[in-house]
Amino acid sequence: MPLQSLTEQALELSVEKRLLLIASIESTLSAIRHPHIAQTPGVCGGRPTIKGTRVPVKALINYHHMGYQPAEILAGYPGIGMAQFYDALSYYYDYQAEIDADIEADKPESFLKQFNLVMDEDGTLIQNSEA
């Protein structure tokens, strides 16, 4: 089907259906660009993982940020190969803001702030009275 015909058909769709079409196209393109990465509802909160595993992309990226070499990281994930690791790294650079925000949200400080908590000197969580 010629591109002109597809464009005309897309313009006839409602705004809602056009947005769904765009999301579907983006998802398809992402799968082509990153064949080893999946985002599946109900698996790791729908966050990007190595396809066929429950290993989040952010886990591999965290180790990468700590300075570990790919072989060292993969030693802890025997079911993941170098191609999958480098696809995760590529995915990270394509969606860096999203992954960085996810990593930040996992930090204890973010958790405490989200629930308006502080930790006392004994390590007990208490409601922050200064909020």
C-alpha cells in the first residue's frame, strides 16, 4: 500500500485512534531497534527487561555505572549474553531519561521522600514532622 494512501487513512482516524496508532508504531520500531528488550505488563512493573527474563535493563545499567566490565556483570546473569547486554546499553542511551528516573526512584532517599518518612538514628522509619 503506498505511503500516501496510508497517510490519508491515518488522517481519517479520530485523535484517540491516531495516538494508539503512533504508540503501536513506536513499539514496533523499538522492537526492531532493540530485539533483546521487552516491556511486558505484569513483568517487573512493565519496565524494560531482557526479553525472556525478569532482568530489568536498569539492573545491568546500575552495574555498568559502578564501573563493572560487561563480562563481570554477565557473570552474575548466566542466561544473558553479550548481545543482550549491549542491546540493553543501547536501549539505555535511547531512553536515558526514562531509565535514569527509574533508577532514581529506587534509591532509598526517593522512597523516604515519596512517603514523607525519615530514618532515626536507630534505623526506624518515622513520619517526617517537618513536612
